[in-house]
Amino acid sequence: MPPKSGTVVCDGEKCVIGNYKPTKDGTAHERLAKAAGMDKPKVAGSIKPDGRVALRSESINRTNGLGCDAAGTKLGQWAEMKMALGDVEGVKEYKRKSRRSRT
């Protein structure tokens, strides 16, 4: 079962959650996307321990033309809904489903 709070990246269809911190190897969002095998993350944010959703990510959102904060954008609204509903997958689940869909 995926954690209830943490770093989140979404590919436009699914969202993945994990507990990642920034390191010299990349931001928390970049590291999560890489761990999940997500080639082209579209929007990123986090679910806070109290359930609040934040859609801030310099590395993912700004790269996709959403600005650092994707709140108020169409993609941001979609991601916020997914996160608020808990419709997120853990890294292992996302990778397993991604492999199946490619075969």
C-alpha cells in the first residue's frame, strides 16, 4: 500500500507517491520519477501529512511550462483531484503496471 503522504509525480494518466528527499543526484521529484521508471513526468507536487495537496516543483512543473506551482492549471487541477482522492500508486505498483502495458 502506498504511503498516505509524500512526494508525488504524475505522467498525465497515473500518479506515483514515495518518500524521496533531494540529494546531489536530483530533486525529490526527479528521483521519484526515475525510481518509478516514469520517462516523462507531466506534473508534480506532494501530499502533506495533514492531507493538504501542494503542486510545487521547479524540476517538473516549470520544465513543462506550468511554472513552479501548477495550481490553477488544467493539469494541476487533475493532479490535485487524484492526490486528494488518494488515487496514487507506489513505485513498485506503477512499475509493474507499466511493464505489463508495454508487453
